[in-house]
Amino acid sequence: MGSRNDEGLVTTHRWWAATVLLCTIAACGPAADDEPAADAESAGWIALFDGVSTEGWRGYGREDVPADGWKVENGELINQAHTGDMDGGDIITVAEFTDFELVFDFKVGPEGNSGVFYRVREQDGKSLWQVAAEYQVLDDPAYIAMGTMDMNTHLTGDNYELHATAEKTMNPTGEWNTGRIVVEGNHVEHWLNGQITVEYDLYTDEWEELVAAGKFGVEEHYARASSGSIGLQDHGTPVWYRNIKIRPLGEGG
């Protein structure tokens, strides 16, 4: 499926903000940075997940949500363990955003592997990871123990493949963590449990050199969109998300 035009972006975003998932705290949990519950909606937070359905989401490259890949249970959006011959796949938000603060809780099961993507624009013949930057979500200890690849830039909180976390505090496998992504113009920040893990600027000489030197060097569309959907990756392994909410920043949010 091709990328959407700007007029479609504005229309979708207004529809979303006005009619779908403006959250109350009862539905989407505490606001970011311990913001008082009563002030969450007035501060501009929008729930991307209502805790009871996949409304507002669809599969990457399709209009429905992959039946075997995702389910909603106990207020959680769950990426189920499944094999490649089942109906799985990545999902993205119907709404699109430009500049924003995104907050989400996540936990991983044994060998859990997923990621949160931003400014996603679908391209024919390209997968989610080929078109957008990724906040890595992973069972770090399990993949480090496998010893099958260099895990630098491939661990939780990293900008997958490009920027590695210097230090972080992550709760053990099976326990909840809180991720945060801030995108404003070309500046991007990844946070984990209240601590910044990665900070970078898109399209600088340094960024372009990193992209060209790695697996994305052959991907002409990688991270080039100025606006787009939020995406969650299905790797066929157990991962849970909840309290997914976003606060658009500035006029272009």
C-alpha cells in the first residue's frame, strides 16, 4: 500500500482527535511524568489503545488487524507467540502524527522481540522495519545469552541498528517497563523508565553515515517521512503493551 498524502493526514488526525480515543484516566492509566489524572485530557493526551479493543489500529499493508498476531485481554494489547504460517503481522495506528511525545508500558516474555516505530508510511514491497526508525523492545538477557549476533544497537531502548543505549534501568523479563519517544522536528529521544537512553538528530551528516553503513543503506524510504503512523512489530514472540498514549507537539503534531 502506498503512502498517504498530506490532506489525508490532516483529515485522519482531526477525525481521530475529535471523535475516537481522547482518553480518560480510567481508560488509559496514569499520564506521563506523574501528571495529575484530571489534567491528562486537557494537556492534550490521546489514547492510542482503549484497553478493550484494537479500534484505531490496522495491519501494516492491510485494513484489518492480524487475527493470530494480536489480542486484547485484561486491558493489554498482546502480541501472541505464533508461527510464521499463522495470520500474524505488524500493526500501525490509523491516525498519523508529525511531532509528538509517545508513552507506552511494555513487558516481554521469554525471548520476546518487538519494537515501536514512528512516522510510518507504508511503501509497496517494503516491511515496517524498512521504512521507519525503531525503539527496540526485547528480552535483552535471552538474546545476549544466545551469542548469535552483536547486540550493540539491538537492545531495549536502542534506536535499532543505529544508536546504542549508554546505560539504563530495565525491569526483568515478565515485568512492566515504561517507554517514551519524543519526536520534535528532526530531534528524537528514547526514554526507558524515566531515563533517557538515546538521543539523536535525523538527517545530519552523522546520521546519514550511520544509515549508509548499515542494513538500511539500501532502503531509500527508511525514516524519510516527516509524518506517519505509530507502529508495533510482530515477531511471533510474547510481548505485552498497555497505556499507549500520545501528545502531539506544536502545530504540526
